[in-house]
Amino acid sequence: MDFKIDLLGKTGNPKFNDNHKIDYLNLVKPLEWENGVCKIVCNQCKTIQEISFNYANRLIQVLYILQKPLPKEFKTKEDFKNWYFVLPYCDYCKKNNKIAELEIKKITRPN
Ligand SMILES: [Zn+2]
């Protein structure tokens, strides 16, 4: 798949992470940004950021374009609660063309 979509949008409260694993505690922490509806995790650098409702909707549109099955309907802000997106890159690391790896996942406890 080779289409260019800019995934980057306005985000708040980046939580940097050096050990390159998803920081579960940061993921489950309540949102701090007034405009935040859910979080995104960068699959490359594992930075966690909060995203706005508009940005979250944009990512849902990208998932539609990629023809990825959505686990449920995401229409209201409340629908994004306990879900997060995994992005192939973020605005803190190098862009790549792994857009097809975009995913939305439910926050679950690590094993
Ligand atoms: Zn990143």
C-alpha cells in the first residue's frame, strides 16, 4: 500500500519513554489535556500523547481508507474512552511509510 496520508495532528502532553516499551501506567492514567479524548502511542519511539476529538476522528477515517476492521463504532467522545491508537510514527521521530500499521486498540492489562 503506497498512499501518502499525513497522520500528524495537534496533540497534548507528550510522555516520552526511553525504554521502547509501551508504558502501561501512562496509558491508563486519566487524560490531562482539556481537549484530549484518548491517547496515541508511537510504534517507533513509544511516546504517548493525548489527542483531540477531531484528530481521533481523522484517524478513524484513515482506518476506513485502509479498510481496517473497526472493533466498534466511534462516534462520540465517550466512544474513545479506554481505547488508544498505535501510530507508525509521531512528530518526535522519523516518518515512515508504514501507514497500514495504524491500529486502534482497547486498553488492556499487560500479562
Ligand atoms: Zn515516535
